[in-house]
Amino acid sequence: MFAFIVRRVLQAIIVMLIISFIGFALKQNVGDPVRELTGVSVSAAERESIREKLGLNDPFLIQYGRFLKGAVLEGNIGQSFFYKKPAMEVILSKAPATIELVLCCSFLIVVLSIPMGIYSAIYPKRLLSRLIMGLSTIGVSVPIFLIAILLIYIFAIELNWLPSYGRGETVNVWGWESGLLTLDGLRHLILPTTALTALMLPLFVRLIRSEMMEVLQTEYVKFAWAKGLPRVRIWFVHAFKNTLLPVITVGGVQIGTMIAFTILTETVFQWGGLGFLFLEAVERADTSLLVAYLIFVGIIFVVVNTVVDIIYGLVNPMVRITGRK
Amino acid sequence: MRLWKRFRSSYFLYSFLHDPVAMGSFAILAFLTLAAFGAPVIAPHNPYDTTTINIMDSEIPPVWMEGGEQNFTLGTDAQGRDMLSTMLYGMRISLIIGVGATLMQAVIGIVLGLLAGYKGGRVDSFLMRMADVQLSFSTLMVAIFLSAIFQAIFGVAAFERLAVPFLVLVIGIAEWPQYARTVRASVLAEKKKEYVEAARVMGLPAARIMWRHILPNSMSPILVLSTVQVAHAIMSEAALSFLGLGMPITKPSLGSLINSGFDYIFSGSWWITMFPGILLVLLILVINLLGDWVQDVLNPKLYKG
Amino acid sequence: MKKLLFFALAFVFLATAAQGKTLKMALDADPESMDPHVQLSGGMLQYTHLCFDPLIRWTKDMKFEPRLASKWERIDPLTVRFYLREGVKFHSGNTFTAADVAWTMDRLKKSEDFKGLFTSFAEPKIIDDYTIDIITTEPYPLVEAMATYIFPLDSKFYTGADDKGLPKDAIVKTDYSFANQNQSGTGPFYVESREQGVKMVYKRFADYWDKDSKGNVSEIILTPIKENATRTAALLSSGVDFIAPVPPQDMDRLGTNKDLNLVTMAGSRVITFQLNQKRKPEFADLKVRQAVIAAVDNAGIVAKLMKGTATAAQQQAPEGFDGYVADLAPRFDLEKAKQLMKEAGYENGFEATMIAPNNRYVNDEKIAEAVVSMLSKIGIKVSLKTMPKAQYWDEFDAQVADIQMIGWHPDTEDSANYSEYLLMCPNKDTGKGQYNSGNYCNAKLDELVNQANVETDKAKRIALLQEVERIAYDDAAYVPLHWQNLSWAAKKNVDLEPVVNIMDFPYLGDLVVE
């Protein structure tokens, strides 16, 4: 196990190096940060001198070398032009918002998709199953901003029950700005979580259903029936446990994706998290922040996928973690 | 002729004819596809012919509402384009992008996923870390990067012509890791099973084992992912137009029509969002229902009948 | 005992009532910094008007009203004398004097963004603590307009070194600086807290000098909401009291809502297309340019895409500006456009490329799209690419397309400024024609603008600037579309109308909330 983790850490470092290298190569294409830092009437010469001062005119490899030096010696992965702060600081200050949103959403997905998926697998022909499947299809095909704006329209404007934007009141717990601990914060959380869940839930319901239907036909489940085991035990212990593998795989990738790219939800609800930060960094051509962000997301994916690989081994003893000798 | 006979007596057709949902979905999908690809013939207007668009016709409501015009059955959008025609043309683009990009993702993802899972070790580590890198560079970054390359090679003027293949490429490249990881997980579970061992003992080549033995047994999650990915690809394209990287605004897709209607949600011109929205939901719904059915029928592990 | 309690309660009640109102405000962006000299942008100037008072400021009808300068007079062609208000306190408690004005002007000339506006200004001369002479190097007609940019900073507060040992007056764009995070001005509000991009809280300054101001807002909470629909929703759901700008497509809904108050005003940002004569030789032909202008139904764009929240333009400067010419006729005439194309020998048209931003101006992308279809009617087949503003300006400067969109709002609120940037012959050394991607060049026009820039006689200057607009009109130098309206919406109890103006600097210090 130890060797496995060391190997993964090494791989993570290589991944970060590659991401930062590609990120630097892409930087030029996002736009000119100096343009966003100056008024329109500022002369071209003045802009050029700012660019020179920020080192943006240096050749790509020199800029990258400078970045690596800063990253290795000072742990500094760049300075956000717009926020006028180290990029890592900006990202860490926005991360709690997204993580809380994703956690609530994941919780809802787990709580809802398992019973819905199992039910529609056990009774595929029942009306309720068809309804679940139909609704889940609509969920996946309605664009998230449409769901979001409809939620805002109904619950914020017409009924005036829930706030339409922002995180509301937050409490600082050991440096973590949490909205989960205040009533106001929780009220603000409801609409964005619902919108995001509506988008992600259908995939999981479908996945669980189809895996479950397969497993219910396997020999050992039939054997369990023959043995006369209680239904609930067969469904949940024998069958369900064996559907988990693909669910965890897809889940791992999707949760990583959610953390990184809740762009549209966060934009519509003015939710000050990472997705929002990313879009803003692109729009403002805040290139240093963008590179730092990409590295951060890269780490998230390596970690999530490593955890998924470890869980495979635990759930399915037939799978050996590759690299664990 | 023999093929036809085989098809007629097959279980596939039998189950199709005995499933009204499948038949209904197929009929609707066939109809929509025909309408989309026959748009130049069927549509009352040609929304891509800018000479016929008049700004003074903008935001006319559907014909049954006050102020509606006979000429524009479902009303017009903000530019004065006929909604019905624009939706038909847009659906064609969305279908090509949705299906094309998903196919591309699936092909790249399945090949790399099979390799990673079956070979294991260094190959696996390399491919999976590549997937991590790819996932970090979302669709958006891939689009920004490729569009810069496209512009450098073909110039600004070519964008309108090349937008569809460009978007298939972008969305296809950006999301293959989803498939790769799913396939790999299945392979890891399958490759220890007896039938794979048996095939290996028989001395079958690795490619054949992967393709003919492991893959068919891993189809179920792939199919689920695919039906969802088609919808996601269509929406990704719409999201890219936020950044001016989607379809050119003069050639709107279904997704970008809905997207642009987002602005009109409070204005009272609800038809700009609602009609494309309903059409898209219908399209995805029938694709998914058919997907469910195909999956149930083709799955070798399910007992039939 | 009961009586006492009653009085105590009544007292508490009265005290809270007298404290004034909280205004929750949602704008499309929050200020980039707390240092007024770090960047010249609309958001920064709005912030500066809240926390720093200028020497003089624009009124609604484009006149000047005294603020920190109680009066001013021109004493010779190069000098204007400003008499400053006495007894004005900064937020830090320091007293405001002429030295602060001189210090601020010195700092303005060090600011990368503002130095361009102050190139013709020499060192000011302090006469006494409350009198200062502002001196220009050549006769300069816009001293008053520029004085609206002089928001005296608290020179004592910004002098010295902070706890990191860095100079407090440093102007830093991309990193920490004292001035980026602290402020002390004479304005009606001070910043209580600021979380960039999320929330900014202003509190009313108790020692504010303007005791005549009827403003009763004691706290402003500013939340930036970039997405138009979300901003509108925030107002409709009572999440905020005040939003700006209002997207055109939502005006109807907000305007007819009886609980809300919608104010719109003709603005001075002109939206234009430039036809590149160097890149596309066809556009060097006057007839083709005239045909393009005649093909573009800018009144239709205003009516339909902008929902009437813009004013169709035939020239650069709107009404009220010195250069405005009242009798320039609208030119949309499709038949004439086709005729002109024929005369020019392009009966079958030609192909061209166009770029436009998609998040810079109101409905920019839709406008470009509409113009593409209008031009197709005279046979000009345009291939359009739109992009976010972060990428747009580099492409604009590189002149990658034949037709490029640009909107312009003059920092000086003066006619000459439009031509200087958009129409004068591009010249790298003087910096003139910096955004002239049409490469239109007319020596006569250049000459007139240069004359106007040193003409202090108002009547003569107006004649010069009107001549400039006429030449550009006759030469079909560019395609004018419209002036964007400014718009604000608020709850009924927020009395918006008196505090908003064409510059888009709501003077919230004077805002009355019932």
C-alpha cells in the first residue's frame, strides 16, 4: 500500500508539471491580461511597459522557468492579476463554496439514486419505474440554466420563499467559510443544489438500474433465491453490492467534474465558488490564476481517482489495484 | 434477402414489435431525424439565408397568439428568424454534434480504457494520468486552444464553415476520460473471470480477447453513459457559445437557441426558449428510451423473454 | 417604572429610525480596487464618487457643480483658480487643504491609466491652504471636465510606509498595496468591508462636510451580479433594492411593475462599425461605404434589439455635446444602397469578414448578427466571429477582420475625444487614432480636431467640432449605430431619478430612501 501511495504521489507531481506546462502554452490564447487591467484610453506604449514589467513579453520557456522556480522554492504558483493576491490564496478562499455545494449535491444523489435505481430495476414494468425513468430523462435533457432560472422564477420571484443569489450568511470555522451552519446559508443552498442534482441524478439512477438488472440475473442471486433468503437481503446485500463498481467509477469522475465545472450553476446563482472563479478568470484573461486553477483541479482528479482505485479493491476483491504487488 | 429473413425472425424485431414504448420512440426519433435532415425541403424558411431575415419581424409570437402572423407558425426569434425553420435546422446541427462527439468520445475512451484495464501496470498508470490531465482541461480550455489553432491555420473567415467538425472534435476530445475510466473499471472486474482465462489459455490474441470477449460484457455502463453523453454534448456546445466558441450565431443549434432564449426569460417572449426546449427534451427522451430498450435486448447477461 | 421603560423604548426606536436606511445594490461588477488611481473604469469611478469627492462634478444637464471647490475662475489662458471649501474632513480625521489637491494631481500623473488625461497639466500652484491654481502647458478648453477627475486623496494618510515597509502611496495593479486595501477620502461613504467579487459594504461618514445633502442612506451593500437575468431576478424577488444596468429585454417587465421604479437616460457611448479601407480595398471606395451605411437599418436595431433603449446615431457625439449637429439626416435606404453598390461596380457584391465582442456592449453579439443579415441584402456576404472582450481587443488591434465593432465613451465627456481615438489618422508617435481600425484618414479632419483641442472660446470650438462631424458624415467614415441608454431600476421607495446622470455615476450620497 505504501509503495502504491508513493507511486501515486509521484504521478500526481508529474501530472501537475504537465498541466502547468500545457497551461502556460495555452495562456496566450486566453487573451491579454493587461487589457483587462487598464482603461481603454491608455496608450499602447503604456500597456507595453506594463506587459514588460509583468514579464509577459518574455519567451514562453523563461516564463515557465520562472513559474517553476517560484513553485518549488516558495510554493507560490502565481499571482492573480485581478485579485491582486497569490492565486492559491484566491482558490482556497473560493473552494469551500463549491465543496459545500458538491457535498450537498452528492448526498442528495446517493440518497435518491439508490432507492430509485433499485426500485426501477426490481419492478421495471411498474408505472412508478417508468415515471422515474421518464423524469430522469427530462432532467438530463433540460439545460441546467433553464432548470436554474425556472427554479428562481417559481421559488424566488413568484412564491418568494427562497433567495435567488449568493451564499447568504457564512460562518468562519477555522478558516473555512461555511454556509451550512446558518439558516440563511442553508436557505441559499437549496436552489443551486436542486438545480445541480437535477442534472447529475439521472445518470446515476440509470446506471444503478441497468447494473442491478444485470446482477439480478446472475447465478449467485438465483442461488440466493433458491436458498430462500429474505428478499431485502438479496436485493441489498447480494445484488446491490455488486452493482457498485461502475457506479463508483462514474461517480468518481462525475464528482471531480462537479467540483471543477459547476460553472453554469454558479454563474446563474451568483455562487462564489470555483466554477464561477474559472469562468471569470477566462473572461478577464487572469492567466496566472487560470494556470493555478488548472493545477488545483488536476490534483483533485488525481486524488479522487486514486481513492476510487482503492475503493475498487475493497468492494470487489477480484480487482487488484494495479501497481500493488 | 437472407439477412432480411434472419432479421424478420430475430428476437430483436420480435421484442421491438411487442414493446409499444420502443416503437413509439423509434417512430418519433425517425420522424425528428427525417425532419432535421430534410429541413432544407420541409422548412418554410431558410434561416441561414440572411437576405430573407428582416429585423423588423423580430419576436413575433406564435400564430395562435395575438400579434402572430400566418407566415411564422411558431413565431420568430430576436433576429426575426422563423422559429420553426430555425429549430429544424438547429436540430440537424445538434444531432450531428451530439452523436458525432459521443461516438468520438466512445471510440477513444473504449480503446484506451480496454488497453489500460487489460495491460495494467505502466500502461494503465500512463493512460489514467493522461485522463486526469485531460479532465483538468475541461471542454472550455480545449475549445479555446483548438479555436486558436483553427484560426491560425484557416483564418477568421473559415470559422463559419468549419464550426461543426470543430465542435465535434472539441467535445469528442474533451470527454473521452469518462468512457476510458468506465471501461477500465469493467475490464478490471472481468479480466479475472474464467471465460477470459479460458480465452487466454486457448492462445487467442489480446486484441481479440479485449474486443470480442471483454467488451461485450462491459457494454451496459457504456450504453448508459452514451445516452446521457449525447444530451451533454448538445448542451456543451450551447455552453461554449457563451464564450463565442460554439456555433456561429448566424447558424444557431438547438442548444444555442435555448441558450440565447435565457436572456428573454423575463421579457414575455417565452416561445424563444420554450419551443426549442421542448423539442430538445423530446429528442433526448426518445433517444434515451430507445437506449434503454436496446440495452435490455442486447445485453447477453439478461435472460430474454 | 413602566413610563420609564416606555420612554427608553421610544428613544431606542427613534434612534434607530434616525440612523437611516440600508441600500442593497446589485451592479454588473464591483470596483477592481480601493485605490482610485489604479484603474480607469466605470466601476472604479462609481466607487470613487462614493468615497472621495471631486473638486467639481457633472450635473444632470451636463453643467458643473461645486463640490470640494466652492468656486473657480479662469485667470489667464493657462490658469484656472480653484477656491476650496473649508472645514472638510477626511475619513481619517485629517483636514482637507490645497496640499492634498496638489499631492493628488502629482499621483494622477504617476498613474498608468490617468496620466494620459493629464498630459497637458503642469504642476499646480498652491496660493494658500484653500486656494490653488491649476496650470496647463498650452491653452486647454477642458480644465473643468478634467477637474471632475480630481478626487483629492488624504495625502497624510497615504504618505509613509505600511507595516510591510512598502510605500503607502504606491500604485500597484497586480499585487498587494496599502492603497489597494485602505482608503481615506472626503466622500459621503467609507468602505467598511470588502470581499472582492462577492460583497462590499459602505457606511455613511458621520463627519461628511455636505450637511445640506438630503441623502439618508446610512449603509450600502453592493453585490456584483454579472448575469443579467439573475440581476433582474434579484430585484424582482426583493433580494436587492437597486440594480444597474437593466438589460433591454427586461425593461418592459420592470417598467410595468408598480412596485418598481425604472429610470433610463440617453447615454454617450456610441456603438459603431469600422470598415477597414487598407485590408479591404472595396471599402476605400466612398460609394461602397455609403452603400453599407444605407443598408444598415440602425433605427430598426434600436427599435427591435434594443427595445427602444438606445438612440439611433448618425454621428459620434450625442445631443448636449459640443460637436452635435442637429440636422444630419438618417441614411437607411435599401434601394439607394443597392444603387450605390451598382455604381461602384459591385453589383454582385463581395465577401467580407467581421468580428465583434460578445460581452462588452449591450446586445453586442445580436447587433453584429443583425448587421450581417442587413449587409447580405446588398450582396456583401459577411462571415462573423464573436468573442469575449478579453480576446477581442488584441484581435481588434491586429485588424484581423474587414469590419470591426467598437463602442466609445469619451472619458472627457467631450466631442473631440471620439475623433481623436476613432477617426484621426493612426499615428504611433502621437497616439492619435489608436482605435481607428478602419484606417480612415483625412488631413482636414485631423487639423480641425487639433485646433479644437487648444480652442478655449466655446462658440468657436463648437463650430470646429461640428465641422468634424459633418466631414465624417459626408465621407461615410464609419457606420454609426446608436448611443446606448443607461438604465437603473429600484424599489418604489428609492428615489432614483435625482441622483443618476448621463455619466453613470449615481450620486448615492444624495439618495433619499423613504
